[in-house]
Amino acid sequence: MAAGLEEAFSAAGEFGCAQRRLTALLVLLQVYVACQSVLIVLVGAVPQYHVERVAAVAGGAQHIRFMGNFTSIVTEWYLIEQEAYKVSLASSLFFAGLLIGNITFGPLSDKLGRKPVYISGLFFDVIFGYVTALAPNYGIFAVSRFVVGIVNGGMALVSFVLTQEYVGKSFWSFTGSLTNLMFAVGIAVYALLGYCVREWRYLALVSNTLGVIFLLLSFTLPESPRWLYSQGKTAEAEDVMQYIALGNGKERFNLKLKPSSGTLRKDESPPGILHLIKHPVLRWRTVILMYIWYVCSFVYYGLTLNAGELGGNIYLNVALYGLVEVPAFPLCMFFIEKSWSGRRKTMMWFLILAGFACVFTMFLQKNSGKFAPQSHVVSFVWKNDGHVNGSCVAMFCILNQHIFPLCNRNAGLGVCSMSCRFGGILAPFVPTMKSLSPSVPFVVFGISGLSAGFLTLLLPETLNKPITESIEELLSPKYRVLKNEKAE
């Protein structure tokens, strides 16, 4: 039978056994991605220490005695006082690498294919992960974190695209939310590894070995049928769809895919970032989304990376910061599908709640007379910001699919991811503002969250709205009629 790709997915199964096996591997990969993303929280943790001066030596030499029961790059290379900025610098270099990876790996996967770019990124991620663990000095450690950021960010982006392109469109929201949920679980897994492995080099080695397992399993993945179809490789796409159908327990069927209408001509350039600036209907949407992505990353990683400096048990702090996000995803999926809340209102209230949760810590500090993070202050922020940031990440995956037309969706996701990484680059330095006042970092995060929440009101509601294929369709009177009918 001659059919389009969506009809082929309906015949082969949109989310059968085959797709569940394929997406399970890519979703579980987020555990490894999370370990690399928050590696510096434990590897760069600062234990209590005493500086002892030896008067017998001319000039009064110093001897530093660390009190913790773990090692880190701080204890090995004495990154304290004037050298303390190097821990935040290493973290920022990682996020700078993520920025480059997001920009470069997307176009590469569009040109060369999802699978080869994904596997190559994971391979170099593992290689430079071991360089991080074995680094003889801080310089090599910092450079390796930068390179790991490039390949980790690019590989994670392509793996997320693959989870979407193996399944039918009706399951995009589910697989996107599941991917972000597993990232949160990965933070808790990393905390457990850190609790069991107290020497930082061994911890980095064990965390990186997870990537070796996923790398070997990833060779069994097929190429994305959607990418093959968009490139005009219908025969290869048919083979993948037959593979999915057989894996879903269906009999082999006579499938003949129609030529893709979205395939670009040789003399036609693909839509890019300039298309987002050129059209007024997309210009402000892009600017607003870029700022909100920036804020979510800024607040999320600022609080997560600060978990290592909070009072109490450092491993429990990190684990709770990951696990507290888990309830966010079913809440997100519940609210965004309700007509009385929708996507826009849910995003707005969750961001505003995060902002107030952070600002509220300033009043708690004034009442207590000192900043006691091991008490209700951090508990309050955890329970609110963990839910909010986890939900916002999931909602963004859904919003981007509807706000941008199909022809500009990759470009829109690319620029939003780029702004997201700027938030990650700046986030590690905000906790250092606690030297002014312990509550200042939370006030900065709170104001950012509040501003992003109110800006969300300028975005269109996408619940029950048709997915547009082109800018012309977005502006057409026919789409506006369909939009109103769907909304009703």
C-alpha cells in the first residue's frame, strides 16, 4: 500500500514493543547524561577545613587540613580562598561546551543522520570522561570538562530527537516527559554512587563507565525513519518501519511510502534562524521562549550546583534535589491537558511559584537571624522549585513542537537550547553572591522566575490546536478557523 509516514506508523504501531525497547535505551541514557551534568557537585565539593600556619618557616607557611570523609578536586589541588573560583569555572566551561554542542550537533544530525552523530558523540563523551577522571592537574581537568560538555550536550540533544522520531506524534509528549523524568532520577543515582564511592577519581570512573554500557547497546539502534523519509530515502525508511512492525508482533505488510513533500530541492536552502527573525509572528515568540529557557536553566542548575554547599548531608541534598522533581511530571501531564489550565497558564503559575519560593527564603532568613539551609528553607525551595523546573522542562518540549511550524522547529529548538546554555554558564557563579548576604542568590533566582512567569502570558495557548507545517499555514485564514474550532 502507498502511504505517508504517519499512516505507516499507524499500521506498524505508534508505541509498540519495538518502540518501547528503542526508547527505553535512550531514556535510560539520561542517567549517564545527568551524572556528567552534575559531576562537579560532588567532585568539586568543599569539605570543612582548617588553615594552620607554621611559624617556624620564614614567612609563615600554611598547612591546610581538610575535615571531610571524601576527596574532591578541592582537596587534591587546594582550590580554596583565592583559588575557589576554579570550581565554578570548571562548571561554566562544561555548560559553555553544552552551548557549542547544541549548536553544532543539530545541523550535523540533519545532514549526516541521527544514529552516526549520536554514537560518535557518545563515544567521545566516554573517552573524555575518562580523561576527566585521570586528569593529572586542574588544567587538563577543566579542558576535559569543556570537551565533555560539547559531546554530552550534542549527543543528549540528538538522543532526545531519536526518542521522538521512533514513535507516533501522539506519543511525543509522553516520551519527552519520560526523558526529563529519567534525568531527575539520574541525579539521585549519582548521589547514591557518590555516597558509596568517596574518592573523586573513582567516582568519576564509575559514573563514566555507565556510558560504556550504553555505547555498546546503542549500536543496535536503527536509523530514524523520519530522518530517512525527510531525506528522500524511502526504501531505507520502509525497512525501518518493517523492523518496527515485526518487533511489535505484526505481520510483514506491503508498505510503499509516498515521496515526502517536505524534502528540499537541491536549489532550495533549508529554513534557518533567519526565518525566525524575518517573520513577526515568530520573532517575539522566539525572544520570549529564549528568555524563559534561559531562566529555567539558570535557576535549575544554580540551585542544583549549590546543593553541594548546603548544610547537612551532601549526598542526601543532591539525591533529594533529583527525586523531588519526580512528582512534577505526572502533575505536568495532568494540568497541561485540562481546558481550564492548558499549557500557557500551567507554565505561568509554575514559574511564578518557583519565583516566590526563592524570594520567600529572604524573609525566613530575617526571622531566624541566620541562614539555616538544613531546615525548612531549603526544604521549601526543593519541594517547589524541583517540581516547577522539572515541569517546565517537560512543558517546553511540548510547547516547542506546537509554537514553531514544522519547517522551523529545529531552528527554534536550536536557539532556545543556546539561550538555555547561557543560563547554565552563569548559574555556577550566582551562589558565590552569598558573600553579600546568604539570601541574595535565592532572590536573584526568584526575580528571574517571576519575570519569566509573567512573560509566558504573551505566548499563545497550544492546547487542542493543530500542528502547523509551514509559516504560510500558520498565517492562513484556514488555520485560524481550524484553531478556533479546535479550541472550542
